[in-house]
Amino acid sequence: MHINVTIMGGDCPRTFELKGRLGWTMAELANAGLHGVTPIERPAPRWSGYVHELRGMGIPIDTEMVKHGGTYSGHHARYRLACDVSLTVLDGEAVT
């Protein structure tokens, strides 16, 4: 996936071009809205790594640790965008 992401707010909007898994991660976060997304709901090899890289670019993402049950009960992260964004698909699947 290849997308442009514009972060709204502040003095002026900022636009980033994201490709591959970073583009996919940003689209998943934007689509999740206030509910956020977890690696359990949307499996991917390195959610924490993708979120870390997006944060390093200045994209604000909140993390909430939540409990889960089951055979391997424990905690997992729920990630949420902490800003409004606008996405434009440049190449790949449409962002819904």
C-alpha cells in the first residue's frame, strides 16, 4: 500500500508519504477511529515496530494496555491515533 497521510491540527497540516506496512498500519489506525486497533484484532508481524516508526515521524499515537483472556491470557496494546488525519491512496488497496 502506498498512501499520503495529512495530519490535521496545529499551525499547519503536515503530509507524509507512507509505503508498505507503514501505509497499511496508518490506514488500519485511521479506519479504527476511537476504538483503536490491537494486534489480536488485526494480526501483523511487528505492530509495535510500525507504531514506533510512525511516532518517530511525528505522528501522535496513543497506547492503552488491555487485558485479554483465553488460553494465553495476559495484556496487549490497543493503539489509537491521537489526531485527525486524511488519507489518499496512491497505489494499492483502497482505504475504507
